[in-house]
Amino acid sequence: MIGIVYTAFRNFIRNLRRYQVLLIALVCITASLVVVLSVVLGMREKLYEKASRYFAGNIVVMGFAGSGDREVEEPEAVLKAIEKLEEAGADLKAVSQRSSYVSSQDIELFFSGYYTRQRKLAGVEWDRERPVLENFDFVSGSVPEPGDENAVLISTAAAEELQVRLGDKLLVSIKSDRGRLNTAELTVKGIYAESSFFGYQTYLHRLALNRLREVPENTVDEVGIYLEKPVQNENWAAAFLAEELSGELPVFGVIKERDAYSREASKKRESREYGVVTVGAQLEEIEDLMWAISAITAVVMLMFLAIVMVGVSNTFSMIVWERTREVGTLRALGMQRNTTIFSFLLESAFLGLGGLVIGLMVGVIVLEGIRRGIHFPPNMVTSLFLTQ
């Protein structure tokens, strides 16, 4: 057996000139697959990462009461359930406790005669969400120090409209929960690269936002968890968390769809009920877009692969026919028919393995070149999925 493998490898090396066109074709198809699949999967992962930051986690617990009220009145019970989830094997990256204010008309940022509107204010605890917030593609600055209630993080979309830089003080204005117009002066401690939908959110300390809203300082609207592997573990972790919470709080279940979230959020309730919301429910439309892109990419690549494989197979068959004398010599020396066929199959295996290894290397080099050398324009499409 070893002798046949050695002979096949030696013949492959000797006939490398004949195989060079096939080898180049295999390298190209492998590198193309690596680049295209890596880009598509990377886009999906980046989308989930951005969405989880925007929505307070991959899985978020909310308390629904009345119409539009989403306060979590017993965050300690939720944190206890999250501890049980971690003990069950969930790999958590961080846990969030947020206060949030959503309004596309009532949130305004002012600086030196300029103003811009934001869709959402996220009141975060810098120390709790530091492992996640540090993944921002910061243009300048970084995550504020724990307990810094005068700090604010804004996107490049807001910074460009306001002509604001790191260290500048800007005014944040909202209509409070009591209906009064409130403002606060905050210092820009970080500007992150984002010009898409996710760029219309400003991050400040939870206590600072609660003072702006004129609600108790310990108010929590969302308790969320960030998973290390959200795509694989999101549904399991959400179901487990809902089961744990049901023993302590009134829970109506897991929300996985956008329509269900809208129904539950607008439903009038006599008492507070808690729901576990996955980021997929918040991101359903964009998730459908990503699945469509993935499906189209898969079909195109499979067609491309089939065409290349047919060409490679025909070319290899021609090479074998050209070596008829060699086959006759091997048979004359006593090599059995099956052994001769196996020897040629081993040569094709070495050809495929060589094309695979070199193609992987070329694909990785191309991806690294794209990452280092290409700066994508900061528009709605690219910044929605990419950072580099």
C-alpha cells in the first residue's frame, strides 16, 4: 500500500506540468469559495453583533404592563435566572441592565449651533457591557470608565452632522416621561464608526438617562445577555431562561418573531408580565435579507463549482488517455487492473489536496488584503454589515 502511494505521488510530481492547468483551476475555485462564503458568513455575524448591541443583548427580558410600559420591576430575579442559565452551560459574554428611551421625534443632540435627531437613547452600565462595547469600531476615544455619568458615546453619523469631536460637550434633549422638556450636558468620550440604522442610537450612563426621563434612578427596562455563539445557542438559551423565570415571575413565553413582539408590546394588561425576546425577533426583516443573500450565493457557487468540476473531470480524462503507453507498461510489469486504477485515483487525490491547500491559503491572503487595504464607504449598505 505504501509503495502504491509513493508511486502515485512520484508520478504526480513528474506530471505536474500536465496538471498545472487543473491545479490552477482548483486553486481558483477553492479560493473563490473561501472568499465568498467568508464574506457572507462574516456579514451575518457582524449584523448579529451590531443588532445585539442595539437591542441590549442576543436575548432580552422585558416586563410588559399596560400599553407601551416595558419596565423590569424585579431585575434581581432575572439576574438569578441568568446565573442558572450560565450554570447550565451557556457561554455568556456579558449581561446588560439598561434603561431605554425610543422616539424619532423627541431625542435631539445639540452642539455649537448644530443639532441632529436620534432614534434611541440607551442607558447602559459601562462596566457591565464593557466586553461588548469595546468591540465598537472606534474612530476616536473608547468605552468610558465605570461610573462615569457624564460620558456619552455617539456614532460617526451623529458626529458628522454635529461637527463634534472627542472631548466636546454636547446637549442631549428629550421629552421626559412626565411630558417635560429636559436637557443634560454630556462629554463625548467615544465616536464609533456607524452610519446605518444602528448609528441612530446614543449611549449614556443608565443613571443619567433615568434622570433625564424623570424616573427613579434604579429603573431598568431591559435585562439582556450576550452569547459567545448566538446563532447556535440563542433559541435554547431563550427557552431555558423563560422556564427559569416562570418559577419566580409571570412569564408569557419567548418571542421569536417581529409580529409577535408588536402584539405583546401593544397588548393592554392588568398586571405586569415578562417576556423573553430574541434578537431574531427584533431583526426579522434584515435576517430574511441575509438568508436570501446566503441562498443566492450558495446557488451561484454550486453552479460555478459544477461547471469547474465538469471541466476538470474532462481534462483529467484526456491526461489519462495521453498516458496509455504508461498504463500498458505498468500492466506488462504485472500491476493489476484495480491497482492501476487506484494509482491514478491517488494522483487525482494529490491534485485535489494540493488545489485545496493552496486555494485556502490564497483565499485567506485575499481576505486579509481586503481587510487591510480596502476602506468601505460609510453608507447605509456597507456599514450595516461591515466594519472593515
